[in-house]
Amino acid sequence: MTVTARRLYRHLTFVIALYLLLLTLGSVGYILIEGWPWTDSIYMTVITISTVGFGEIRPLSPIGRVFTGGLIVLGVSTTAYAISTLADVIVAGEFRSLIWRKRMQNRIDKMSGHFIVCGYGRVGEQVVNELLANRVQLVVIEILVTLGPELENMGVFPVEGNATDDAALLLAGIERAAGICCCLPNDSDNVYVALTARALSPDLTIISRANSHESERKLQIAGVDHVINPYVTSGRRMARQLIHPNILEFMDVVMHRDEVDILIEDISVSERSTLRDQTIAETEVRRRIGANILAVRRPDGETFVNPGVEFALRAGDTLIALGTPEQLDLLATEAEDRKNGS
């Protein structure tokens, strides 16, 4: 349940509890003061706190009239509070927001193969921007309610809640997702999210940030596939920028879709692929498609950089290929890589 929904239900529950309390108080009061049966006491209480204007069902004693007057004041005050509270909910747009989020949740429930980002801080924002640039379906779990409209305007499906909560992960469709990125600022929270995500979806690809070297090992034990320390990464990047500025600038251009029509992507070779059990020379990928295979990664993690023409491809291999979007799409089709839409 979202924060907005919880707030609305909390208001409604409080109002209903007030009326039940008044009903109980009034009924018990008439039973004790006037000695009426409980049916007459409940009826008298209902017509009193609702101020419908019916007459007294039985003669009242002086104390009974004072009690009835107080009950009328409490009933009117409770009704006024209920109306103002519900009006505030509707005017503030919470009810409309609740309906919108319900529709959005229905769309999330139909999603499959999407990505989940936990936390929209400085690191999470960059991850979201990069994923949006690649036009993927994206769900962001963020505890700050105020960020919801911003994420919606970006085309992201927000889930309001704490990513360490199992319910938030389930609302984000963790069981049907292709991958999750843990961008929470606290390493212990990222460990907890990774443990929960791995339990809910064993085949999920999990990536997490780590603020210290000590946490990297813990995250890997928790089931994280790739651990990235943003401080180490940025430090290495700055050093390489000093030593090889032209190479890094070229890589930035290659990896940015809007500036050049050439990309580097990873493509998986399936069991049904025509590339399986063929050497790179036999596939004639460079001649027929135009794409270049820069590296091949085996399922066990072993990576072969710049493989020779006699290198044989196997099912389960991941090709690191360079080419235009059209060339890479053709290569993904021959590899029958479902991730790339084949």
C-alpha cells in the first residue's frame, strides 16, 4: 500500500472510530442514566448524534437532558471534523492521486522483463537517466513521496515505500523483473534488499553500490552479481582521463546514443542460435552484418578479449559487440537474444 493510500485509510479509520466511540458512549450513558433497554439506548444515540430532529422516544430526566445536549455537541463536532477531513483529502488531490496510482500499479502488474532502481538519490538519478536513454521499462522505489510526480513526468513508474520492505519490492514486480539496482546510501540496506530480491527472484540480475571495500564482500555473499563502488570508479576514471583523455572521450561518444550512430552492447547466444558451435570466421559476422565482436564472456565468467577467427562460440556465451543499432539488432536476431527483443 502506498503512503498516499495509507494516509487516506488512516483518516477514514479515525473518523469511523470516533462515531463508534460516540455510539458506545451514548448507548451506555442512556442505559446507566435512564435505565433504558439497549435497543432504545442505541436508537436514541443514533438520532441524537446525527441531529435528524426526531423527538425523544421516552421522557428524559434532568441529567438525561444534560447528557443528550453534550452528545449533540460531540456529534456535530465529529460530523464537522469528518466532513472537513474528507474534503481536505479530496481537495488536496489525494483521492485523485490514489486512483492514478492504482492505475499505475495495474500497469506495473502487467510488466515483465523490466528494471527496478531502489533509491533516487545522486547515484540512483544517474542510473535512471541512463536507463531511460536506453528506452527500457523502469520502476523506481523511493521513500520520499514528493519525488513521485517528478518520476512520473519522466516516464518512470514510481513505487512509494522503503525498498527494504518486501511489500515494496513485490509492488515493483520483483518476481517478473530482469534486474534490480540497489542505490541506497546505506550499505546495510543494500545488503538487505539484495538478500530479499534474491530470495524472491533467484534468476534476477542484481547490481549494487558500495561505499566501502568491507561492504563489497558482504554484498557478494548476499547475492549481488556486480558491486560498484562509486568512489573507486570515479577515482579510476579521473586518473585515466589524465593519462588517456582521447580514449575516454571516444568511449563517451560511442556509449551516447544521441551523438553517434554506433554502440557497444552485450548479446547472449542461445541454444537455438545459428551462431552456436561455429567459429567467428564461419559466422562471417563482420562481412555479413558489419558488427565487430570485441570480446566473448563464457557463462563461468571467463572473458576472451579480441578473440581470433578460430574462436568457437558456444550457447550461453555473451558477445561484446560494436556496431550501429541496426547491425547489433541483426546480430541479436541471429544469436536469438531475447533481452534485445528477438
